[in-house]
Amino acid sequence: MEYAIGLILGLALASAAAIIGFDRDRAFYPTVLSVIASYYVLFAVMGASGRTLVAEIVVASVFFLLAVAGFKTTLWVVAAATVGHGVFDFAHHSFIDNPGVPHWWPGFCLAFDVSLGAFLAVRLLRQSIHPTRSQL
């Protein structure tokens, strides 16, 4: 069930952003990626050790830096990092033991992230969004 909900919410968010126009701003998808990456830090604060918190901050920082790099260069980096985060979520438990993570979260986040990243990739392929930073 968590996969279906993640897929539906990911596509709903991306579709709404496109229809409303939120994603006309280059910062939209990098901001969403930054927020997505921060949830494991929250879970570590809720139920894990200081060591786990540090590990989660390091991982979230990597995805934040990818969001910044994608914002500054090309949104293709953001699309790839969002899908990559979903894949990482699914294998997260193999690398970091974080008891604060709900048991349904990895499947939900995998589906959400992959659908959101794929939606962005389709928009970039269709050139509905300009992939590189425009010069003002």
C-alpha cells in the first residue's frame, strides 16, 4: 500500500506544481529534494543515537549539495538525484540503522521519489522546463 500512496502523492505533487506553475521557478524541484533528504534526520532525532544522527546529516548534506549543483547547472542533476534518493531509501537500512524510520517509509519514499524524479525528467525531455540556468 505504501508504494501506491507514494506513487500517487509523487505524481499528484508534480502534476499540481506543473498545472499551478510552481515548477516554473527553477528552485522548486531542488527545494523538494532538499526537504525529502531531511526526513531521515528528523527520524534520527525522534528515535536514534547521536551517531545515527550524524550519519543522517552527512547523507542529507550530500543530497542537498546535489540539489544546489542541479539548481546552479542543470535540473537533470536534480532529476537523477531525486530518483537516486528513492533507490537509496529502499536500501537505507543496509547502511544506517535508524530506529526512528517507520517500517512503511522506504517503500513510500522509493515510489514518491522515483515518480517525482521521473516526472521531472519527462518535463525536461519535452522541454517544458528549461534544464539549465538561464542567464539574466
